Amino acid sequence: MAAPVAAVARRLRRPIRRSPAWQGPSRRPASTKPPPAQSSAVRDAFLSFFRDRHGHRLVPSASVRPRGDPSLLFVNAGMNQFKPIFLGTVDPRSEMAGYRRVANSQKCVRAGGRHNDLADVGRDLSHHTFFEMLGNWAFRGEYFKEEACSMAWELLTQVYGIPEDRLWVSYFGGDPKIGLDPDLESRDIWLSLGVPANRVLSFGPQENFWEMGDTGPCGPCTEIHYDLAGGVGAPQLVELWNLVFMQHNREADGSLQPLPHRHVDTGMGLERLVAVLQGRCSTYDTDLFSPLLNAIHQSCGAPPYSGRVGAADEGRIDTAYRVVADHIRTLSVCIADGVSPGMSGAPLVLRQILRRAVRFSTEVLRAPPGFLGSLVPVVVETLGNTYPELQKNSAQITNLVSEDEATFLASLQRGRQIIDRALRRLGPSDLFPAEVAWSLSLSGDLGLPLDLVELMLQEKGVKLDFAGLERLAQEEAQHRAQRTEPEQEQGLHLNIHALGELQRQGVPPTDDSPKYSYSLQPDGGYEFGTCEAQVLRLYAEDGTAVASVGAGQRCGFLLDRTNFYAEQGGQASDRGYLVRVGQQDVLFPVARAQVFGGFVLHEAVAPECLQVGDQVQLHVDKAWRLGCMEKHTATHLLSWALRQTLGPNTEQRGSHLNPERLRFDVATQAPLTPEQLRRIEDTVQEAVGQDEAVYMEEVPLALTAHIPGLRFLDEVYPDPVRVVSVGVPVARALDPASQAALQTSVELCCGTHLLRTGDVGDLVIIGEHQLTKGTTRLLAITGEQAKQAREVGQSLTQEVEAATERLSRGTQDLGEAQRLSKDMGRLTEAVDTAMMPQWQRRELQATLKVLQRRANTAIRKLEMGQAAKKSEELLKRHTKGPLIVDTVPAESLSGATPTFTAEAWALAVCSHMGGKAWGSRVVAQGTGSTTDLEAALRTARTYALNQL
């Protein structure tokens, strides 16, 4: 029997490891018993089984937006919300602390980050970016392997009626490299449940040992696999259920230590389970997707979905069906949970998903405009009863998807024109120009992902110049790094000679008033206008004025007018693109704009020839600009809050902002306290919550000269000067009798701002340090980033409270005390480096400092007690003689101080005897010669007493 089993294991090693995509259109039934009719019944049966038969508590799905876990873009597994239990950091006063055995159906998204299935969706019959994970958990040893395996087998074979001969299992076969034995307990449990030995296979750590991360709880897992072949030919196994037994902890040094408590964590994908129970070899053939596939067919008129893949899928029709069906589910669930398409992090991934769905629906399925939004009600109908947030936010989801779809359709059309134009110029073996592909991705409005551009080119049989793309990406990374420290940024500029020449030739300064041409729409979005202009001057990269520039040249150009904000006043430059009037399919990406003597110099890499005198149309990157506006208005509110908290004479010493964060330097008499930082944030939050109008108006500089409370910086202001007032019209704010500037934020500012304070969303100060004596630098974030920072802060606070509770309980076990001390150290490092409210960080740091001292004191007391006890034992065994020779178990060596080391002690004694010593902090040896052993022992005792 052993040889055939080993042979089967070798054949199945690759399929089990990879959980292969389901490829065939087979409709062979998975069960001889009537399966549950609908996916909702399958889900309900799972939950009812664990609640009613085995006493599990049903908990709702967590949001797909991780709470307090910056390591994740999305929740990607059912266990994510229970991490505090696994890590031992759960608040002992919380509801979660009482969990013993629970079950749920968790919404999961695997796109971006470590687990990323986005590129595979559509290519096969099983991959998804959104899926539901059915799971059951047992915490703190409530039950373990035998119960977990028995429950799983009972549910699959008795409740769902899956034939036992279609199920295989795998277990952990051990790892001699790290000293882990095979999980024979799991093997024997499966055998006792009646699984034949030839279907119980062992595998190594890559397949059957689960780890939460580089450190933390981990353990062997056993997997249940379903045989698609049903005994016909070679087995075709797909993973159905994974049962993880958390019993170890991966330490920072890579070693494994037993967990104080063991846990069970299981996960089974609902989509795969439903496919098995409904007799389908594809998750897309189940009732989870069939309503969507039917709606797609009815809306776009494409041929009906037929489940083909690869070369059999002519025109990639079925691929498009699967992409659209999967992506609209992901979009709907994410938006319902507060994650909207955006420009960084999870929102950026969601933006890519939406644009991928739009591209397949329009180019392959020939769907009409508004198509994606029309599918949202189908998703709500399918999943809304289980996840009511979908029903609650249905209209918002539909509107957001439809708006982004319309925006991208325009971008996609222009992108196709640009690609087609470039292709007409290529020879048969030419690579597609990297500059053109980069221009398609760099411009925020067009924003075609590079992988999408590559895919569009692959369909036309053209290869992309990846070497050129790598070069451009490196240059962009350098520019991005430089933008974090603008004072070090290098680039094209107008020197004194160029400026003098412009003035002599009578070239007027750039009219940049169109940069303020934007409006707030009824739906809460901002609309930014375009700007038509004429190219007045062109400059080569070395600063030389030229009449034209060619393809691939980095250049600078002056226009008679622009809607680009040139970096000034601490606000980062706009970016975007321009096109020639009448030629909309050639984009000139504008990386930045700078102002020199009133002339705005735009910097770009020309995709083709540009000449002086050309008429162009400019488009700012809306997301980038909006991010700057958000940070700039937040900066004004922060400045106001500082004056409210620290006093009306508080002075700003400088600031800088970009879409990601803001930096604010302020004159301070002393470092800010945590309470002051908290009050500053509260003041800003109050202004944001009031959602006041932001008024902006240009007025003669003279009118601002004697207004009480109006803030001036050490700058040269233009005349007329732009005034930004929060909540109060500028005319009333500038009335000396109104005192308005003493009661709200009123500043002279040339920057671009939001039109309502509520659009800031939130502000969190994440960093604060003394820049120089008397000057404090604050770092802050806004919007969704701020919200996530607050969640991280709350999560870490709960962990510190849990650690305090553990320390208060005390322990007489030295090992446990040392583990607690190490946990304090790891928690301190997490608090030091997390993106969280600075006031909260400072409070937690102070608490952890006290806790660490208490933990170390407890360890020293336990060690001294052990030392005293062992000393007594040695004296009892050695009652005579001038010295003691014996062995002492080194259970703890943490009490060696930096100055009192074994090597130093040995050296002190051996030097007295004219010898030498060597060793380490904890173990040493030496040699010497003396006839007075008593004197040597006195030297050893005296040295030790002096050190202690």
C-alpha cells in the first residue's frame, strides 16, 4: 500500500499546492443527494450547523476595510478580525474577549498586496477578487483537532451530502529543518473518521503549515480537497476547506515556541462549495453569478455566457463576462464598506478594478454607457439580505460606479486613439514607445494602468519597451522622492538671463487665474475646467530657448495662460497633461509647474514634436489637485486650532503640503503636550464637522493692513491679494468692526482650497518633533488616511490595556514574566512606528515605559529569588572547603548587566592571579596562578558586590 500512496502523493503534490483553476465545462453532479437549491441555503446551512449542533456564536462579517491593521489593503481572510485574540491583545473588557467558539461568513477581497488574484480573474473558471469565506473558530483551547475535523467531516458528508469517496485530505508531514514532527494526530483522526489511507496525504510546510506573518501565531493545517474527476482517470483535486491549528508562535529570531493557548481557525470559500454542491465545475456557473451573467447578456447583447477559457474563448467574450461579474461584486461590497476608488492604497486598487471592468465591458462586450452601474441592483439582490449595508448604500454605489465609468470611458477612448496613432508609425519589429505608454498612465485623468496598456498592446501583437518604462519609472521615483523635500528639488528653471530676455521682448507674465476655476457640484464632487493656451516659449533640458522639441525630449514651456498651480506658498505643484487643439490623441504629460518672476514654467517629456505658437488645451490631474486642496484647507484649520490652543500670538514658521500629507512648523515655547495635541485635533474636527463654506476673494492689499487677527507670514504678498476666510464672507471678515478674523480662520493665501470644510473629512497629527529650539514641526494627514490612523491608535490602545491587565495579574513563572517583558518591547516598537494620532502615541509610550519597568522589576525579583534558593541549595551540598565546584542550570541569563558580565568578572579575578580570561557576557573562562585561593575568592566576591 505504501508505494501506491507515495506515487499518488507525488502526482498530486503540484495540484494540491496550487489549487488549480477549474477548466472544464463539465456539469457532472458532485453529489448523489439533492444539494441545497441556492447559495443562500448553503450559507445558512453552514451557520446553522455550527450554531445549532455545536454551540457556536454567529458573528457578523467585518468590513472589507481593515480596522487598525495597516499591513492589509483589504480584509482577505475570515481570521483578520480575530487577530487580537490570536495575538493575546484583545481588550479583556470587550465583547470579543468572551468569544470561545464562533462562526461566520466573512467578506474577503484579494487584490493588491500579498494575496492578489486580480490578474487571474477571467482567465479561468475559479479566481475571484471578492469571495465569501465560511469559517469556524475555537479560541483558547475550546476545542482542537479532533472536534474540528469531526465537525468538518460531519457537515460535508452528512449535511451537504458530498460522497465520501470524492474527498481527500492532506496533513502536515513535518519539517526536520526546524525540528517539527509530522502531525500524526491529524492523520489518525482522519483515519478514524473512515478516510482511506490512500486518500490521506502528507505534505511539507509550504502546503500544510500556516503562518500569520513573519512573526506571530502559526501551526500545522489539514486541508480537505474535492476530486472533480469523481474516480474517472487521475484525481483532479481542488482545495475545499482549510483547518488551521494554531499551536506555535514564530519568534523574531525565527524559532518556534508553543502558544500559551491553542486555537482553531478554519476557512472554506463559499463560491467553491456552492459549485461542488450544485454540480458545477466552475464557480461562475452557480447561482451566485448566474443572475449577473444573465443581466450582462441582456444589457449588452453579447452572445450568452458559455464558460469557455483559453483558446476556445474566441473574442474573449466569456473572459469579459467573468471579469465584469467578479469586479462589480467587488466594487459594490467595497464601496458599501467605505472604500471608494482613489489614488493610493486600497482606493487605488479599487480604481484599477473598476477601470478593468469598464474596459472589458466596452471593448469586448460592447456594453452601452452606464452599463456597470446598472448591475449594482443585481449584486444587491444577490447579497443584500446577507450583507444589509449593500441595500443601505445601493444608490450611492450605483452613482459612484456610473460616474467613474463615464470618466474612464472618455479616457479609454482617448487612450485607444493614442495607441492606434502610435502604432501606425511603428515598423513590424518595433517596440511600442515607453514615452507614449507612460503618458497614458502618468496623467491622472487618463490614468490607464500600465498593465492594461500592455494588455491592449498584446491583443494587437505589439510588445512594449519595458526597458524604457523602467527608466521612466526610476526618474519618476526620483522626482517623487525629491518632492518630499522641495528645497532639494532640481529641474528645469528660468535663470536670470532667460527672465531678462523675456522682459526685454515684452512677453507678459503667465495668466494663471484659471487655476481657481473649479466648482462644487450638487453631488459633492468637484469639477475642474480645462484651459486653452498658446505656447510662447520652449526650453531644452539645458535651459536653452528653442523653437521646437522632438519626441522623447524633456522640455519646459511657457504659455500665455494656465490652469496649473505652480508650486508656491508651501503647496505642491499641479500635474496633469496637455493636448494640441484639434489633436486630442497625443498627450504631453506635465510632471510639474514652477513660477519664476511671474512666468509659469511647465515641465514635460514630449511624446512628439511641439512648437512655439501651438495652441494647446490643459487638463489638471483632478485627484492630485483635490488632494492638495484638502491638505491646504486643513493646514489653515490647523493653524487656527494652534492659535486657539497655544494663544493668539502663535506664529507659523513654514509649511508644505502634497496630496499625501502636510507639514507645519510652528513657534513654540516648549514641546507640545499630548493634551495640547489632542485639543488641536478636536478644534479642527469641530470646524470640519460644521461643514462651513470657505470664501475666497482678491482684495487690495491695503484693506488687509489693519485687520485684528488677520494672519500675515513673512512673505511678499501680491496686490491685490487673495483672502481665504472660513465661514465668514471676505467682505465681512475684512470689516474692522466685525472682529471675524479673531473668531475664525482668515488668511492671505494664493493656494487652492476646498469650498467647504466638511470635505476635509478629518485631520490627525501623526508626528511632532522639535525642529530647532523654539520651533516644532507637525506632520498631519487627512480624510481616509486620518480615519485609518485613528483606528490603528484605538487598536494599539486596546493592546496596551490588555498588556496592563496581564501585568497586573502577576505571575510566579519566570518564563511567563520574560515573555511579557518581550511583548512590552514589541508593543513599544509598534507604537513608535505606527501611523496614529501623536497625542495617543505619546500617552501609550509613557504607559509602556512604566509597564516595561514593572515587568523588568518583576523579572529581577523572580531571578533574585531563584538565585537565593539555588545558593542555599549549593551551601547545603557543600558545607566544607574553601570553594564550590558545581553546576547551576542557566534558566535565565537576563540579569547580567552591561557592566557586570561574565567576561569582566573572570578577567578581574584572573588578572589578580597574573593570568587572563576570555568569554562572553554570560559565560567566561580564564587561567591564573596563585597560592592564596582565599584571596582570589575575596576578589571575586568584592568585584561582584561592587557591580551589583
